[in-house]
Amino acid sequence: MSCSLSHACIVQGAVGPAPGPGEERDQVDVRIGITQTPKELEVEMADDADRDQVVSEIEKLLKTGDGVLWLTDRKGRRVGVPVAKVAYVEVGAPTSERRVGFGAP
């Protein structure tokens, strides 16, 4: 993960401790709402992405209010969003793990 706060932030797979035997790292899903549009971007991060590190890098860039937020998904595709156009960011589990309706806890 690299971040240049003046212009862009690239969030990729995190450099952190690997999960131990029998441990699984949660998959990270990032949703970004864009101002003046009802659509949102959804990016499934790489399997080795660390949720806390992704959040901290996004927060650093959003505090500056300038530049481009670059996210790299699990297939290696890069998505860039101008920070000034970001309405909200949701970092959580992928949609397949979300339950809605009668099966929800």
C-alpha cells in the first residue's frame, strides 16, 4: 500500500502479518458513494488486504480533501476517484456475507 497525500493514494493488498494456521483473514469490500449521482462504486480488495490499514489510508487522503483515491481490486484492476467527489466510504464485508430479510440476525 502506498500513499502520496498530495496527489493520490493507492490502496492494495496490505503488508501485515499473515494469518496463522487455521485463521482466515476477512475479505475487505470498499463501497464509495459519489456526489451528484445515485450510483456507488464497489471494490473487492485483495485477499491479503488488512481492513484497518485500508481504513487508515483512506482517512489520511480524505483529510487532505485533494487528490485521487486509487484502489486496486482483487483482479489487479485500478479504480480512481477524485477525493472531492467522494460522498461516503463504507468498508466492510462483501455482499455475499451480508444477510437481509428473515435470515438476518
